[in-house]
Amino acid sequence: VEKLCNCEVPLRPQYIRVLFCEITRILNHLLALTTHAMDVGALTPFLWAFEEREKLLEFYERVSGARIEDIFLFTQQFASRIDEEMLTNNRIWKQRLVDIGTVTAQQALDWEFSGVMLRGSGVCWDLRKSAPYDVYNQLSFDVPVGTRGDCYDRYCIRIEEMRQSIRIIMQCLNQMPSGMIKADDRKLCPPSRSQMKQSMESLNHDFKLHTEGFSVPTSTYTAIEAPKGEFGVLLVSNGTNRPYSCKIRAPDFAHLQGLDFMSKHHMLANVVTIIGTEDIVHGEVDR
């Protein structure tokens, strides 16, 4: 909607958005990796990681009043808590993942993979770098890319992405500017109560906004680099304040379609490993 209306979002909320996007990325990868490990047979990482997830979820519960120092302290300590010894160099873990569910770069592109599933096959494509949004173009971070395109590569990428998310969060905390959190456009954002008491124009804007809404022109496709891949929304307007059409492009639908060719010539037990590395949420594939 912001893109359709050419709404310029202030810098401070852009930093806040990026900060919580990266917290969400860490939350997602912790859940994906540890449930994947549990499916393969390793229970301990699941229990340990959920303790760290609870600390992050507290920030969501207190998002309207959480202190920046709490997030800063967590990000400083979290990187050292990523215990790779339990999985990364574990002989059994590598036997279950290496050369399993291999996807070439061309196959990943043909099946419209995105996110970790695409980068694991050696394609360096991340919307935060390729088509930057919010303030990602002002932040420094690396995009990890795989070489073999197997389940183990995708596991390693998720581990490294959590470290890069910590790096981004630290920059957001250090560079967070002061200022407004809403766009200064009274045709899109309602004025404050104090402004309505002092200005008749502000009162009129508030009345029209809550009775008529705002008109949205044409259409747009906007995508972000979600933890699971490219999450896009095609929004079509008919000129009113209600969308004519809204089509959501979720990454898991494309990834699940690749399960058939990824599982060929493998043991049945390896299908569990492949599904785990795809990080599927079945609510996204319901059509």
C-alpha cells in the first residue's frame, strides 16, 4: 500500500522494521534447524534452542515498550551461544545430510526456488541486496551461498544467516535515528489528537480518513526476503480504499513442488531429511 500511494516512510520506523525482520529470521531459523534435527533423531538442540527463542519472543510481547538495552545484550551473547559442535561437525548429522536432496543452480531457478533453497545451490540472490528495501542498502552484511546444493549446505547457510542477522541488528541499534514513526502525510496517516485541537485542517483530514479512507491507484507487486524465501504480494486497486485483488506469493509452495525430484533415488528415511531442510509450513501451501 505504501508503494502504491508513494508514501515515504520516516527513517526511524524503517530501522525498527529491519531490526524485527532480522529477529524474525533468527526465530525462524532456530525453529527450522532444531525441528529438522529432531526429525533426523537429535533431540537436544531443539530443547536448547527453544530457550533462546523464548528470550526473543519476549521482545515481541513488549514491542511497545521493550528497552533497546535488552536487545543489545541478547545480540552480544547470542552469537557465542550458537553451539555448532552438536551438529555441524557431528559425524552422524553429516551422514544424514551430505549429498542428500541435491539441487543444481539451474534446477533451483527452473522450480522458482528462493531464499535458502536458492542460495544453497550457489545462486547469490537475496532481495535485501538485489532489490534493497527499507534501510538494507545502508547496512553491511554478507549473503552466504552454498556450493553443493545439498541439505548440509542449506543447514550451514541458515547457521551463517543467523550470524549475519545479529550483525544487522547491532548496526540498527547503533544507527537508530530519532524522529517520527509515522509518515507526515495527513491524507494517509491521521493527525495527533493535539493537532486536531489546534487545526481545523487536521480535523478535516481525520474525519475524511475515517469516513472515506484513502484512494489507492493502479497495482503493484512488492516482495521481501522472508526467512523462508521471497514473500511477495500482488495488490490490484480499483481506485477505492478497498483492494480489487490481492495475490500472495509464498515461498513454500514452490519449494514443496520440488520434493519429488529431490527425493528420487534416495531412501525413504531421507525424505524426512529433505522435507526438514525445505522448512515447509503447510499453511503456506494450501491452495
